[in-house]
Amino acid sequence: MFYNEKVIGTLALLMDKDELPAFGLTANFENFSKGFGAEIKRKQLEDELNQIFQFTPDVLCIANTDGYFLKLNPEMCEILEYTEHDLLSWPLMETVHPLDREKMQTEICEVVETKVSSFVECRHVTRTGKLKWLAWTASQADDKGIIFCSAKDITEKKEVEELLDKANSLARIGAWDVDMETNTVHWSAITREILEAGDIADYDVQTALNLYPAGANRDIINGALNMAATKGIPGDVEAQVNTFKGNLKWVRLIVEAEFIESRCTRLFGSFQDIDAMKKAELSATEALEERNTILESIGDAFFAVNKDWVITYWNKVVERMTRRPKEEILGTNIWDQYTASNAPTFFKNYNKAMESGLPVHFEEKYESNNTWIEVSAFPSPAGLSIYIKDISNRKAAELAITELNEELKIKAKELSVSNTELEHFAYVASHDLQEPLRMVISFLTQLEKKYGNVIDDKGKRYINFAVDGAKRMRQIILDLLEFSRVGNTEDDLEEIDLNKFIKDINILFKRQIQEEKATIVFNNLPVIEFYKTPLRQVLQNLIGNSLKYHKKDVAPIIHIFCELNMTEVIFNIQLMSFLR
């Protein structure tokens, strides 16, 4: 079984060699293997997508514009502590915090109206009354009102943000000072709390410096203190410090110096715990670097502009495509680099995306190097994100297909001429074949008339057989002529009595039926409207194969059934064999 010309499995069928049909088996199974292979691949993909939906650690769900969930994954049930039945039965606003419902409803309406992805953070109330923050991303997939949603549990992140807000509102900043005469440092209560120093307020300067890890952190602190003590330059630095309990924290140190007669007598300043903020900043920086890595690794050219058309991002692929380095282009206005008159298509579509807030897709050709590109511009609150893909190969393939279609039209025309000539030949040949048959029929008929009184009954029967055989031969020639016209002429539907029709066919096989001692069983077959020639060919082949391909030394019994429904005539021909 094949999918995209690759083997994805095998299916073996075993059959007695003597019972193989005469035609069609290989072609049928080639088509079957391709179709069945595609179905297996589709089922595999469906199972993989279902696995992703069921086991992803984030919330995935499908909703409609009536305000109900249609489908949701187990993660949502776990977060909100409700059963799947509960969540599917209630309006989706049921678990949203009352203060966030208006915001959530506004975002849903925006998704439905603009068909643009939306992002919103809101609180949900769980079964046990807990508050859970979920960051929702929603996009409308089609015009049927189906909305695809995903959400991430950001409860811990929100709690950290709330703590940081409280810390800023309370100005949790400690104080410190160094007496240069005694070489001792004094910490305020908040500073001691940050450093987990207990109740001891005074330490020698070296002990305090040793709290900063050796290397870059300690060098930063020493540098700020020395610049203030020797040159009176204030310092504002960030570094990591080990608390007395061994916890590593980020802190911010502000340094001021006090001088008496050009001699530093005191250093003092503030000491702030910025550990959570710094880690969040580093996390954001890592996320930004990860985004940049992704944008640099994709195969498409990508750049971004803000609302003022200033270029804010320019990846390596667009550098190669435009031959404009990032250092030269970042921070400049795109229309200073590419004027509207030189790039009218780009100007029109970029402005359309910016003004409408809807994605824009278009294709453009660079005549200078015969390159086709596909451009997609996605608007956002910050500006536009623009992806450019080289589609020259696809365009070349489309052109090749167009040329091939033209060639096929020419070939089809030539084939039509050839078929006409073949039909003419078949007509002439059939006429030439019918002429001797007409002579045979004519002379046998004259023989019977002239010598009928001297020919016995047996002789007359032989003459009848010969005449009948010649007539059937002529009919076969006419059928072959009709068959040669298939696809070129329109056959007329005829009313066919299947009982008489099959009797006529059986006469053709009279000798074989007698030799094989075969029995052909058919009763009460219906009268149908169909094309006589192709039906005769099919039934002759099926009956002929049944007489030819059967077990040796057994008399074949052929049962012919026919079933009618509203649109089809279904034939069922069964071959049974019994010992002679």
C-alpha cells in the first residue's frame, strides 16, 4: 500500500492459480492499494492530532458564537475542577469571574467580526472557589461560527506580578552605609531581611563583599565602590549576591560618597531586592532570543515595521534577498528605503493591512531577476509582520503544467482525427466482412428453396444452423463496429428482455456448454433500458470466463441473478461446480 509514492504497509491475498480471473485483477489492486494507503495515512494523522488534543499541557477547546463549548481537552477539566459534561452544558461565561466577563465577551465579538486572532487574560472560578488566571488565544477558522481556542494557566505568573506590584507600592528598599574610618558596614532592617542576616546590623566591609560571588558580580560591586570613593562618581549597578542562608539573589545597589577635605569618609546608598523582576526580565530576554532564533531559522524572509513604518526586525533571509544588511536597514523608515512609486503593489497592500487590521496576501514578480515572491502581511497593535516566500519554482511548475495542457489539447485533437479514421476503417472492414456472409446466407437460402424436396429434415436443420450462425456472425461484426464508435457516438437506450438476451448469448456458447456439460440457470430476469452492445460484451465475457475457468472434471453450474434499485442494475453471476 502506497502513500505519496512511499510504501506504508503490505496486504497479501492468496488465491488458487486455477481460479484467477482473466483480466482486471492487477489494475484493481493497484488502485485499491493507493486508496487504502491514503485512508490509513489519514487515520494515522487523525490519531496523532487526537493525541495532541488529549495530552497537551495547555487548554485546547472549540466553541461556537452562541457561547457554548463544543469540545475541550482534559486539561481544562483539571484546571477548573469541573467535569467535561458540566463545561459542555453551561455557557462558556459560566466559570469566568464576573469582573472579567465584559472583557471576555468583547474579545469574542472581535474574533467573530474581524476573524483576527485575539488574546485576552481573565480569571476563572473553579468548583472549589479558587481563582485561576488563563491566557486565552482565539481564532475563527471559518464562516460557520466555529472558534478554536487555546489557553495557558498563568496563575503563578500573575501571583508573582501581584507580589512585585506590592513590593513597588511599598518601596521595599533598604539602606546601607560604610564608615571608611572603621571599615564597617551598617545595614537597615529591610537590607538585613533581603540578605537574611538576622538581627546583626554591623559587619566589616570584606565580609559584606564576600557575599557577592567571585568574578563578574564582585568586580561590578568593587568597581562601583572604588569609583565613588576615589572620584566621587555615583554608582547604580545590579549584581547577584549570596544571602547568609546561601540563597542567590539579584539586587540593585546605588552608591553615593561623602567627602571631607577631599577624603572619602563615608559611602552610603540604597539596596533593593530585584530578584523576581530580574528573573522575569531574563526570562523575557530568553523568550525574545528564542523568537529571534526561530525567525532567523525559518526559510522565509521576515521583517517587521511599527505603526510609523520604522523597520524593527530584519532577518537573514531578507538580508540575502534584498542585499541590504540588518545594520543598515534597522531603525529606518521603509518608504525611505523603497519609495511608493518604485514599489506600488507593496505600498498599496501594506497600507491596506495597516488601515484595515486584516491580513493581506499577494504575489509579485521581480522582472530584474525573474523571481516570483509571495507576500503575507499580518497586522498587530505594534505594526506589521511581513513574510516573503520565493515561489519561483511553483510558478515555473504552473507554467509547465499550462504548457503541458496545451500539448494535451493538441494530442487530443490528433487522437480525435485518428479515431475518425479508425472508425472509417472499421466501417469499411465490417462492410467487406459482411459481404461473404451475405453470399453464404443467400446461397444456403437458394439451396433450401431449389432442393428442398430432395433434402431430408436433418439436412434442412443443418442449413438452418448454418444460416443462423452466419446471421450471428454478421451481428457480431456489427457489434464490433458499434464498439469502435464508443465515445464518439451517442448510443440509444433500448428496452432489453434479459431472459431472451441471455438465451441469445447462450446459443453462441452452445458447443462449449455441451462439451463442458454446463448448466446456465436464470429465471424471471427483468426487462431493462440499457445500451445493448456494451451489455452483450460484458455478459459474454462473464459467461465465457465461467465456462473456461472452472475445476477440471466437474460440470459447471452458472447462476445468473439480477437486482434492480432506483439508480442501478446489479448483476450477480455465481459459478458452482459438481463432479460429473
